Amino acid sequence: MTDVPWTGDACSLVDAFRAGGRSPLEELDATLAAIERSELNAFSYLDADAARAAAKEADVSQPWGGLPLGVKELDHVKGWPATEASLALSGEISDHDSTMVARLRRAGAIPFGLTTSSEFGGINLTHTKLNGATRNPWDLEHTPGGSSGGSAAAVAGGLVTLATGGDGGGSIRIPAGFTGLPGLKNTYGRIPKGPHMVLASLTAVNGCLARSVRDIARFVDVTNGFDHRDPYSLPRVDGWEEGLGSLRDTLRGKKAAISIDLGAAVVDDEVAGVVREAAEALVRDAGLVLVEMPVRAPELSLEWALAGLSEIVMLLGDAYPEVEDQLTLEIAFGMKIAHDVYDIRTRGRIEAQRVLMNETMAAVFDEVDFVFASTNPDVAFGCEGPLPSRVNDTNVSPGNNGALTIPSNIFGNPAIQIPAGTARGLPVGLQVLGPHHQEQLLLDLALIAERERPWPLTAPGSPR
């Protein structure tokens, strides 16, 4: 019997189940005990009894057989809270499993609790009126980011090996970068959304927070493929985990550009240095050809935020504006701005800016195969906010925080966060952007980095 959760990756935990060295029930009990002791505030809901019953009957021959799974608070599990991390929806209960959760269940995973999120996934700070502040396992005074902050904190903090996430403006990559994890933002539609899919701004994708590249590959193996409830989902592609490392020869000679700030953000000088060193090392290790070219993605944080508010309006329905005082400051402010300025002309301007972003990104990938950038403008900030207003003694807008990740959400191309090192004792992330449908190349790049410059699977001192 063990009282400490598994410290390796999720795939190795399933291997241990199959070898008989550890049981799913033992792991689940260790996980629940660690969460009870934890200072991270990474979970908002636990369903221990149902999870224990499932663990006793687990078929460990399945891809995720017996694996305890954290589920992001914005996702759906039948019978669990469906709050969108908002006090205004605190009484809502889900009547269905999401397509992603259902596929993970069929692959043997055992959902046991909801990980905390920012309200409606609106900002990259996991601090809400419903749940309070979630903390970064590298330093409890700092945020793990958002919106998948609880998933990142739980995985990096040694509580659970795998948790679901979503990325609508960087919500997988940002917290993965802040907590020292790899994190893949898939091509739009790779993993289906729904049931009851909301189109909204057509930027959000499903995915996970994990400790290793192979964990991500197996997750995509299990969850990808077309579903009728998501008309924008892509056809199934097999062999993600099996094919890991097979494209190394294909990578050699491909062109890469390094643009630390993507021409859209102010990036901390020390962070930029760590990212550049990691980028240049990966270019060498992968045999890429470095191309000098400017990359200037339009800064569209405001347009992105306005477009995404339509989903919040739908979720709140007639309860708004009466519930305004139950919303976090950032969401309440955004709703007011949208109410004041969002009309047909604004919608037209947003679509014009989306076209500009698409054309800009397409022109970049006409010239190179990859773009290397920073994942975040700086290391993690305070766990209770506010969003940073200064970088390098330069005043920045709140939009600076997501300016490096939003371009791939609007364009829909894949991008991967790779741990690059530390600055001031906190993780720094390298982001690699690739063309549509080229996740397998990005995973192989991340695998090279993982092997050549290994990163810690959990934060120092974890479980926290």
C-alpha cells in the first residue's frame, strides 16, 4: 500500500498496473489522500465513491486502464457540477459526459474529480469567486495560469498524472508553460467538442495536461476522430504514440524561424534569453535550417475576447445582468464592454481582423515549417492577480498575457509548449508553432527536446 501518488508519467503508471506492482485502487486512494493534504486548491469537486467502485473493476489492458483522471471544470461529466467555474452557475449539474470524457472512459480512465478553471475560461488566471485561488506547485504564491490552471497544478504538483484541458486562447499552453509541463494545442477540430457544441468564436480545442510527450500522444490516440455532434471535427488519425520518434529524418532540413515575441508581445528579457537558448538547441538537435525572417502576428486580444463573450451570454441567459456581482472582475468588465460596444459593426471588424490574422499566419507558413516563440511573456505572476501591467519596466495591457498564444487559436494551427528552463526559480516555456494537421511533427520535436534536455516531471517538493 502506498500513500504517495505516482511520480512518473501516466503511461508508466498504466505499465505498473499491468505488471502488478501497483493497483488502480491504491493509486486512486493515494491521489485522494494527497489532494486532501494539498495546498494547491487544484480540485473543485471529487466523486470518490464512484471512482473507487470503478477502480476495483478496472481493465488495465485498456490504453488508460485504471488511470485516475482529473477533468477540467469547464468539461462535462454526467451528474457532476456544471458551473463553468462561475458562482452565477453554482447550482448547475451536467446531464451528460462530453465526447472527450466518454472516449477516455472507454479507454479505461477513471474520472474522479473536477480541476479548477478560470471563470468561463476567460483569463489565464485561475482565481474565481466560486473556488478562490489555485496555486503553482513551483511557488505557492504564484498562479499556475489558466484557464486549465487546476489541471496543470494537479499534474505538475504530483497529485495526478493526467488531466483534461482546453485551449481557446492559450489555456493549455499558458499553464503548461507556467508549471513546467509539455502542452499541445491541436489543430482545430482534432478532438471533438460537445455534445451541445457551441460554435462561439471557433477558437477552442480539447486536450490534456500531462508530464510527457508520450502521454500526450496516447491521449490524442484515444480521443481524436470525427463525431457527428461536432460538425467541425476532423477524421480520425491513428498511430500517434506508435509513431513517436519516427519522423526524425523527416524533420531534418525543414525550415524554422525564431520570433520570441511574435511581433505581438513584450517579453521579459531573462525569459527571452532562456527561450532563445532552448530554441537554438532544438534547431540543432533536430537538424532544422534556421531562417531569418520577421514574424509579426497582429495583436488581437480584444477582438478575441469580444468574440468569445457570446458563449458566456448564452450560458448566463436571462440571469444577466442580475448576477453581475457574482462574476469575477474581469468577466464582469468584459460583459459590460461587450454590452456597450458589440454591434454589427463590431462583429464585422472582428471578422476583418480574423481574416488579417489568417492571412498573416498563412504567409509565415508559406516560408517556414515552424516558428519558435516564447509561450508566455514572463514567468508566472501572483496567484490572486491582477494580470501583469508591466514587463521590462514597460507598461503593457492585459492582452499582453495571451498575445503569444492567441494567434494559433484564431488561425487554428497546432502549437506545442515545451519546457525550456527556469528564470527566477520558475518555469519558462518554448512554444513551437506549426502548420495545420502537423501535430505529429510537433510531438517529435518535443520528444527530441525531452530526450536531449530532460525536464522534471513534477515541481520540486511535489506532491504539494
